[in-house]
Amino acid sequence: MGNFYAFPEPDNFFNWNFVVFGLTDCDYEGGVYFGQLGFPEEYPMKPPSIRMITPSGRFVPNEKICLSLSDFHPESWNLTWKIETIIIGLISFMTSEDQAIGTLRCGSEQRRKFAKLSFDFNVEKIPAF
């Protein structure tokens, strides 16, 4: 999938940053979204935490997101899942309306506004961006 990029932090291989971009036919079109994966030392035996930092109207910025492939649900973790699998799952969840811990329910207009502001937010507020 060509709409995200993931990279480890230089000083801590357990912390990964990712950027989601190029989403189309949705409220997030044109947006650039920065997030983080926090892998436990037991990875791949245990799942990572997932956070989206850039405001999107879908996720509470900088709060852990409850997904079946996150540390909220270690019982459903599959140790064959890779970083790519995790981010693709997050994107799929982002473009749905399912609710969970760490999600928001904003209207389409607000989400589109966040999309337009996302790149500037990342440049101004996120040093790793």
C-alpha cells in the first residue's frame, strides 16, 4: 500500500512513527496524519500501542486507540502481523464509523477542515515530522 510511511525512532527501536497520506474519496482526503506505534519488549509476542498525533476528527490526539490489533486486545493479537498490517488496519478503522476508546465522532465538515490543516499542524507541532 502506498499511502503511508513508517520509521523507527533513532534512539529507540521500540518506538515507531508513521505518516498516513493520500487517502481518497473520504473526509480525510488531502490530509497528512502523523502517528506512533509503541512496541513492547516482548514484540512480536505482544501487540503495540497505537496513537494518532495529528488532529483528524476521528481519533483523540495522542491517546491510545483501542483496536483488535493493539495492546488493548492482546488476546486477539496475531504474532505474524507486521507494521504494514497494523497501519493498514488503522487506516481501515479510520475510514469507518466504528467507535472505540480513543475515537471521536466529528462531522464531515470538521474532518475535512482538519485534513486541510493537518500538514501545517505536523510541521509546527511535531519535531519528528
